[in-house]
Amino acid sequence: MSTPIVIAIDGPSASGKSTNAKIIANELGYTYVDTGAMYRTLAWNCLQQGIDTSNPEAVAHHCETWNAALAHEDNQVRLRVDGYYPEAEIRSAETSAVVSAVAAVPFVRDWMKARQRDCVQFGNLVMEGRDIGSNIFPETPYKFYLDASPAARQQRRDDDGIQENLATRDQRDSTRKSAPLVIPDGATVINNTGETPEQTSGRIIAEFNRLKSAGP
Ligand code: DC
């Protein structure tokens, strides 16, 4: 069997990663992986279990011992905790407020990296996050970095009815020591301010097809 293809999509919050990654996965018949959801699941579970999310050692210890496993369902990969997928809970304001701190813990990043690399067991992937092209799959030739103006990104969150200060979270995600948000080497940068998802995903698929047919 040939090595699975990984399309890496990185970028700051509300840069259109999830919307576009889902469209692309659907069009290509690839499996969609939302790595932010994996960090959110751990953050949510820490809150559930009364773990102090501002204490990196406590978070690392919880991550070492929690009962979480990958599941491949509906053409996406989910992280289930004790068999449960907390789909709505991980989008709450409480979870969003602590997820950056949880995602900055080095042990957590190593744990997530191993699981995220394991996702190729499910075949070709469209994986979105903050460090996919730079750290999780640096070897993939298909790297995209999405961005949009701060005003457009804040507007998208507001339209979704989610109250969140994006600037604070972006600042934390970009300045942490372990695998911060960066533009990966060789990534195609796509600023999608004012574009529809169809336009942005169309640009990504066109560039992916061009890279793929150009070969290594
Ligand atoms: O994309 P999102 O908002 O669901 O991501 C939630 C948080 O997880 C975000 O603040 C940064 C972190 N994250 C990360 O550090 N690395 C990833 N690959 C994905 C998300």
C-alpha cells in the first residue's frame, strides 16, 4: 500500500481552517482531522475532573493517565474519552478560555503528536491545526497556511455567536515555547479575507492537484 497523503492546514483562530478542511476532505474523499478538537477535549476533561489547568504538571499527569482513544467515524477522526465524544462541550466559553494553556504543556504536545501521526492508519488525511506542517507532518509536500484580517476573523466568531477574544488566544498560541503557530517552511499562504469557503477551498484543491502532478 502506498504512503497516505496528508494535507496540512494551519493558521490562527477563525482563519477558515475547519470550514475549508471539511470541504476539501469531502471533495477528495479523505479523512478530516480537527487537532484543535483534540486539545479542546483534553482541556474540557481537565475541567470535568477538577484539574488545575494553570498547573502544567497537573495537566501533564492527567494527560498521561486519561482514558482517551482515536475513533474513525463519519470520515473524521475523533478523540473519545471513556468512550464519549464531547462534541458540544469542547466549544464552550469555559473550554476555550483554558485550551491555550493546556496546549502549551510540552508533555501534552508530545502525546498529541504521537496520536496525530497515528491517524494515517485511517488513510489519506486533511489535518488542520497550528503546527501540522511545521511539527506533526513536516515531511508532507502539501502544506497550507490560512489567514484573514483580524477584523474578518473576529467577525466570523461573532457571526457564529461565540464570544471570544481571538487576539488573546492567538498571542498565546504564537508565543508559546513548544511548537508555536508559525508559517511552515514551504507552505502556500492563503489570505481568504472576503472570500467564500468555495473560493478558498477551490484554490487549495487546485494548488494541491498542481503539486501532486508535479511530483516530488
Ligand atoms: O482550532 P481551535 O480553536 O479549535 O484550537 C483550540 C486551541 O488548541 C488553540 O488555542 C490552539 C490549540 N491548538 C494547538 O496548539 N495546536 C494544534 N495543532 C491545534 C490547536
